[in-house]
Amino acid sequence: MCIVFAMTSCQEDEPAYKAKLNVKPEPYDLQFDRYEEVLFNLDTADFQHELMKIQDRYRVFLSGDLNNLAAVKYLKDFATDSYSLSLYEKVKTAFPDLKEVEPMVEEVLAYFHHYYPEIELPKKAFTCIIGINADEPPVQIIDNQLVISLDWYLNGDEVYDQIGMPKYIQVRTGIATLARDVAEQLYMNYLYEWRKQGQIVGEMVFYGRRNFFVEAMCPEMPDSILLGYSQEQWEWATENEGQMWADIVGSRRLYDSGLDAYMMFFGDGPFTQVYSYEAPSRLGEFFGLNIIRSYFSNNEITLQNLMQRKDLQDIFQDSGYKPKK
């Protein structure tokens, strides 16, 4: 049965956690190198030799044995494929330079370095084209170097419809999402610790803390982009937060640990049907983010201490989270 919610709204003062995240990091300098410009301009008549000439510079992409003719053929097929070439042309048009990309990425690294100066961060970033693969993160850290797939950030280009990418994923392909993707990969590479899946409330806190970390690295980022929602989806979730929370608590879903409950709150998709076709998916992340925001506002704790805490249930209990109905 679909639970229908009314559309209400209210204006709230800026919460305390915002002020606690208001820091001024020192600038971070990152060297950028555009691999796609080199790869797609190699002489295909002598492709193997051309690859060997750039291998040392681009070993993050070319770490394999270039005497392996099958591997060379695979790369040549990719670099001469009509679809790859069309993406390269789109990337050239969208990003004739990296004036928009560079400061966005460097700012995220600057915030991370402010909080974790002891961690050795990438000094170099490579841009590339991988063919728009939703199963691969558009930003990766390989051998402590950033790799950014620019074809993911074409801002609603028709190519996403042509390859059949769902609209709810297309929302996450704008250049404004790049900072979030960089911050998320910093978290995954330097802070993430594996844990066994548990009750829904623990999962909410776990994912909420990850998204709060991303927010700390990107403090000016709109909430909708932070969670990969459209603006309309974020507004719906916010306007119906209290009523959904009352349903979750009343039905004791917080303490469910089954797969069905996990997929209901953390599975990706166009909507969460049990609440509304307007309700976004991954509502567990939405509630988790607000739980952590409340916890950070109501407790004397640093970001570093928050990320180290293991007792997710205690974080929830100490958060004081209680949305208005």
C-alpha cells in the first residue's frame, strides 16, 4: 500500500553544524594531465610504438605489457571506435580547458588536507574517457593519483539518453557533482572501514556519516547534489521527513536487518514506492545525513572523532534527531 503524504514546508534557521564546518583551508596544488587528448591523437598506423612512447607518463593507464598484441589491439579498438571518438569530441567541446575542473577538485583536497594533514594525498590528476560506465566510479584513486572520467560530466548531453541511462542516474552527471565524487573517493580510499551489515538504524548512521564527510569537504554544495537527487526529490523528502520518520519508528523498521528492508531504504532507483512515486530512493541516506547533522550540532565533537566512532547506535541515541511532523 502506498502511503500518501501532504505537501508542507517551513523555514528554519541555519543549524549549528554549518558553523562548525566553516573552516578556511590552505590552498592545495594539484598537477593535471589530459590523457584523452594524447590517446586520441596517437598515430594509429604505428599504435604499439606510440603507446610505448607515452607509457611512462601514463603508467596509471598503461601498466600492462605493451608487447601483448591483444592488449594493444583492445586499446586501439577503443581509441578508434566511433562511439569513443564521439565522446572525445563532446568532451573537447564541454571542456576545452580545465578552468572549471581544477579549482573544484583542488578545493576538495584542500579541505581534506585541513582535517587530515598526516595523510599523503595525490599530487597529480589525470583526465580521461572510459565510455560512460555507470558500474565504474567516475573518479578513482589509483596508485595515489586521481583519475577523472570527463565523459561522465557532460551536463545532460543527449548521449545519456542514447545509451539508455535512467533519468535518476542522469541527475548525477553534471559537472557540479564532480566535487562530491572526489570527496567520496577520498573517503573510500583513506577512511572507509569494512563492517558487517546490521540494523537499518546503524546503516542510516553509517551512510549518513559518509555523506556528512562529503559535505565537510564541499560545505557549499546544495543538498540535492550531495545526495544525488533532483531538487524536486530533495524538497519532497524534506517536506515529508517527519511523516516518513513517524512511519519508520512506528513500524519498528529501524531495527530490521533483513534484505528487503535494506533495499527499501538503500537500494537505488527512481523512487521509493511505499511512500510515493515522488519519493526518491535511498531514503536511508537522507535520514542518516540528517541524523549526523543533528548529532554534530548537539555534541562537542570534531569531524575526525566522528569518523572514528564505532558505536553507530550510540551516535543515533545521542543525536537528538526528531524531525517535525
